[in-house]
Amino acid sequence: MRFLPLFALGLLSASQVHAQSVDASLIARLAPKINPAVINEAVSAMNCARKNGVGINASRVAIIDYTIPSRLPRLWVLDLKQQKLLFEEHVAHGQGSGHDIPNAFSDREGSHQTSLGLFLTDTTYQGGNGYSLRLHGLSKGFNESAMRRLIVMHGAPYVNPLAAMAMGRLGRSWGCPAVRREVAKPMIDTLKQGQFIYSHGPGTAKLSQCKTENLVYMPRKDVASTSDSR
């Protein structure tokens, strides 16, 4: 099995890692609307990955809280190096995950459900939904099929906050964390190539426990596809 080029993802052996840990208090200060428990959970998962040589160069992170209604902003993007909150946005969940507040999550192909857990970003491409960002699922049992399922970040017209208020929910994807078209490119450019995205939801509290056997490495063969995202 061939793995991704180390420069693309910032992968190093655990013995080579000297990266500074992600600071939960900094995130809480920059984005006070995020539930503190969600911050702690996300930071634990990120630091576990970094401890094991994954994402050690990540300086920008996104946190999504899928326990929040889709009609409200529930995605935050932060630059930890510059200590800035860059985006506070709406984000879609999958059609198979539920109505306004998703209640069903899956890593199964064809489920059209959102996957939870920690993701590491890869490269961008132009697909059926325009400018898109490939994601590697790092949480075994939660999102390890992200590349195979073509779960990517992209812009979509159905991510329309005004329409969501009238309809009672935001438009839904096939499992991708889709965002407003107006912010898609700058957000994707901020998060591309080795940054972290963490998606919180039911059952993800277990990811606060650092277990190396739960950390997933995606094979190189899954990176080449530029097929339509979902």
C-alpha cells in the first residue's frame, strides 16, 4: 500500500514530532460561541494526531458542531498562528442525516449521511460542484471512507441561510460539508493542504481519548480521483 507524500499532509514519525500542541483556551477566546466541550474534544483529537506525526504543520483549523440547527452558523475556521477567527458560517449536512438538526451519521457509501470526526485536508480540484477540497478521514469507525465516498468541502447554492429560515432547514448535500458559494473559495484556500477539520456530533466524545489504533492513514490510490463530489 502506498501512502500520501509526506509533504502534502505533514506526516512524520512520532519520534520526529516537536510541534506545539493546539491550545483549547486560544480557540475558546477567538470563537466564544463554540461549546467549550466541543473545543476540548476537537483539540484532544487534533493533538492526538499531531502526537502521532499527522498534521504537525497545521496552523488553521475548522470546527463544525452538528448538534446545532442547520439554520444557524455552526462552522468556525480559525488561524491559530495569527490568532484570528476567519469564518463563522453555515454548513450543510447530508440528506440522509436528518432535517434541521442531523441525527443519523455514517461512513457508509451510498448513505448520503454526514461523517463525523477528525479530517486532514489535502489538495483542491475543479469538479461538478466547482472548486472543491479533498478530505482524509482520520477517525477510524467514523470517517475513514471519506476519500472513497468523495466527501469534500465545496460551495453550493442550497447553502442559503435566508431560504433556510423559510424552509425550516438548510439545503442538504450527499454528505459533504458544503458551504455558501460566496465563501467557498477563500475558505477552501485557507484550509487546503494539511489543515484540520473536526466535525462534532453524537458519539464523538470517545475521540477525546488518544488511541493510536484509531488514527487512519489514507492510501495514495484514493487521492487521484477528481470525480464529482457529493
